[in-house]
Amino acid sequence: MLSFEKIFDKIKIAIEELDFSRQPVELYAPIEYTLSLGGKRIRPVLCLMACDMFGGQIEDAVPAALGLEIFHNFTLLHDDIMDEAPIRRGKTSVYKKWNTNVAILSGDTMMAVAYDKIMETPGNMHSSVFKIFNQTAIEVCEGQQYDMNFETDDNVSIDDYLKMIRLKTAVLLAGSLKIGAIIGGADNESAENLYQFGENIGIAFQLKDDLLDVFSDEQKFGKKTGGDITTNKKTYLYLKAFELAKGKTLKNLNTLFTEYQKSDIDKVNGVIEIYKQLNIKQLAEELIEKYYRQAMTSLDKVKVDNSQKTELKKFADKLKGRES
Amino acid sequence: MLSFEKIFDKIKIAIEELDFSRQPVELYAPIEYTLSLGGKRIRPVLCLMACDMFGGQIEDAVPAALGLEIFHNFTLLHDDIMDEAPIRRGKTSVYKKWNTNVAILSGDTMMAVAYDKIMETPGNMHSSVFKIFNQTAIEVCEGQQYDMNFETDDNVSIDDYLKMIRLKTAVLLAGSLKIGAIIGGADNESAENLYQFGENIGIAFQLKDDLLDVFSDEQKFGKKTGGDITTNKKTYLYLKAFELAKGKTLKNLNTLFTEYQKSDIDKVNGVIEIYKQLNIKQLAEELIEKYYRQAMTSLDKVKVDNSQKTELKKFADKLKGRES
């Protein structure tokens, strides 16, 4: 079994080898820029790990892994326009560095390039790989739409939120694993169990992200802490707090989120204070643990020797324990 | 051979049968709206005609034809954001009716749906169909980027312009024909010749569009005449006029396009007056005729009986002679 480090290096090199020195430069420079910003490369790593787990040639899964990473970066490019996010991975986002039109069109092109890579999957596997990829692509768009809907919806439930993050984030991790598994020669049941593993890990991953946004060391996290609070984002923490808060606490929470605050820092600190009173951090950690355990149950069902699952388990542990 | 009318009806029904009654409705309603706006359905018609020409089962080409039409409509959705075009086919465009974010995301979803349809192509043809489709998709994005670049580029040549419209418009017509031909069982050479036919007809089609924008009956054209003049669009007419104008005429042309005009109507009428002096309409018609003849030369080389080419020829004539 290849180690995480070996797999990560393989992906890193494959991404560096992508050649976007094409015309018109205005279209391809933002693509090159986006892919050069780095990131955890979680999706392609999962894809190659899954392939390796079933004893497949990981070279066969590299094109699909690249397609998944390019697709993910395309969604970031368009999401940053929609969310008006000026910063991505600590650098200026494409729509801010160039403009909205460039970000739209470079994103569209990235999507087509992603499909190209997916279809480079050798043998007769590209059809089934394509099907999973395309269903995932559509679900990711649905997730982003729910996310936008929630901004103006005052009746979002925790279940709604979990459904949204499943679509927006988890299915792409799950799809990456299933695609890798299929290329690696997995039986259908194991591929499906790996998908379930990915979905649960994906939800845990996003919940962890929400948690880190509020309770983390800004230096390590690389983003400003409390961004979700400043923008009134209806995360699990927000929704759980409103569910539990009563009386004066509820009134304070409402005031902090709906009325003008002297400064963002006051707002963030005020909300964090209430989150602490309501034990929100621990509740979120318990929910993460629940999804993590469900993921492990699915992984247990995958029909390969336990020794083949070590790297994936380590990777999942790392995602759960991460501080950035 | 099936008549144009029969083929058009088949496409019309297939589009009506597409089911977008899915959740979230905010994502799918704009897709349904866009596809219900009608249009000439040129790309799917060409795809089915090409399939039929080689004696293929046109049912086999219907999914790809739908994919091509959905892809085309996706480009319109994103183009309307980029061009800030409030009207599409006489109705409010998606980004105006909803908002930019909805238009971006519904467009992205349409692109994924288009790929889904392309991959529904039966048998073992979906791989080669996919390859043509995807190359075309990327080229269309490149064409749109050149189009945007030209807005701020003062050194656009007529050759640059022809290259841009080849990418932005012609390759999708060409690709539609080639995809239909392949599904219909064409030999490679004939499929390629049909592609060339499509490219030339496509360039002629766009030049005709430019001509109609300036010299047409507004009622029949369905758009405001002179829109390209109002927005200083560097069409063939514009570029040719600047190439030919000398002395006072050149000065007047420059003034009309670069200095403040009392009203759009004065500007449009002033430019049309100069176009008439410079014989631009006839020159454009000659260029259209040139591309039309080149298209016919390619069509002649396609190895099927001439009787099989009648409908396609009639369709090309119709596009050339159209008044809207």
C-alpha cells in the first residue's frame, strides 16, 4: 500500500504537469492560477487511495483524480463569485484578481477540462466513472443552491443543513472514493460501502470546518476566525444554538445576529460566549464523532484486508483531528 | 429522408419531454424556463439530419441532439450575464429575471445535464461523440473569451474576428453535424467533410446575424436593430468600414463610435449611412456567399447519394436567406 505522502506527491506532480499554456491567455491563466494555489488535494488523494486499496494500478486513476480536483476548483471559482469571497487559500480569488466574467468563463472551461480528464480513464471503465462523476457534479450544484437558499430562509432545520452539506461537500469526497474503487477493480458492494464512508467523513469534515471557523487558532486555520458568525451563516453551531437558547440567552443571540453591532469583533465574541454557555462546541464534536463512527462502520464492510485500510483510516483521523 | 419539419417536431417533443421538476426548484426552474423559450433548435436539427443522411436511426442521435441544445442554452445563460443582456428570445434573460448567482449555478447544472445526455448515446459511440463534444465545448469558451477581449482591443483584424466567430458559433454547428454523422454510421472522411461544411455554414450564419442586426426589419428580427452599433461591437461590418473609410468618412465614423451621441438612434443612423456609402452590406453578402460556397464544396465531398443531401442543403439555404 502506498503511503499518503507518496500519493500526495503523485498528485502534486500530476497537477504541476498539467499544461494550460494555451490561447487565449485570459481564459487559461486563471485556471493555472487556481490550480497553483495548492490546498489539501483531498479528493484526488481519496481517489488514488481507493484505487490502491483494491490493488489497482494507481496510474489508471490519475486522470480521474485530476478531473475531480479540477472540478472541485471549478466549483470554488464560481462559489467565490456567488459568495463574494475575495480570498481563497490566502490569495486573492479569481473574480477579485480578474473580474466576474473571467471567473465565470474560466470556471466553465475548467468544468469541460475536468470532464476531459474523467474520460481519459483507461479501458472500459470510463462510462461507469463518468456516471458517478456526473451525478456528483449535479448534486454539488444542488448543494450550492440550497446553501444560497438558506441565506434568506428563516426556517432552516439541522436536518436541512446536514442535507445541504452532504450535497455540497460530502458527495464529492464519496464520489472520489467510489471512482477510485471502481478503477481499482472493487466489487460493487465494496465500492458502495466506500461511498458511504466518504459521505459520512465528508459531513464530519464540513462540521469540523464550521467548528474551526469559530474555535480555532487564526494562524493555523489560515482564515479569519468567526467569518461564519459575521456573515450570519446558518451552520450547525448557529442552528443548534438557536434550538437550545431560551429566555434572555435567546434574546441576546437574536440581537447579536439581527441588530447592528458596533464591531464584528464584538459580535463574534458575543456569539462565542453564548456558544460556550450552551456547550455548542462539545455538541458539534459529538456529532462529528457520530459521523466518523458511521464512516468507520461502512469502511469495516469493505471487502479487503484490514491492512489495506490503514492509510485511509489514518487520513480520516487526520481530517477529524486537523486544526486547519 | 426525413423532412426538416419532421426532424424539428421530433426535437421539439423531446425537449418538451425533458423533466426538470426536481429540487431545489430555484436551480431547475431557470433551466426549464430557458429551454421553453424556443429558438431555431439549429444544433439538434443538424445533428439529427446528419444521422439521417447516413441512414442511421435518428432515435440513437436524440440524446446527443438534446445534449447539444442544452449546452447551447447553457452558453446563452452565461453569455447573457457577461454581456449584460436583459432580453433573450424576446423574454427577460435568466440573470435579469432571477439574479446573477442563479444564472451562474443553473448554467453550471445545465452543462452537467448536457454531458449526461451526450453520454446516453447508445452503443460504443459515446466515447467518440464525447470527444467531439468536449473539444467543441472548450472551443466555444475560447471563442467567448476572444469576443470579450475584443471589447477593449483596438487592433482586432477581420481575420481575428473570423477566428472568434468560428470558435464561438461555428464549431458547435460543425460538431453537431459530426456527432450526428458518427452516430449515423458515417466514414471518418465524410464526418470530417460534414464538419467543414458546418464550420463554413456557421461562419456564414454569424455574418448573416451581424448583417441582420443592422439591415433588417425589426419586427421580423425580433431584436432592436443596430444593437451592435450602439454597443460598439467589432463585427465584420464595423471592421470592414474602418478598413475602407478614408478622410472625412473615417473621421465621422470615429466620432460616431467614440464620442458622445445625442441619442442611440442618431448614432445608429449615422453609422448605417456610412456603411451604405462604403457598400458594406454588399461586401458582407459576398463574404457570406464565399463561406456558403465553401460549405457546399465540403458537402459535395460527403460520400452519400445527392438525394440524401437535399434537406441539409435546403436548411443551409434557409439560414442564408433568413430575415430573422
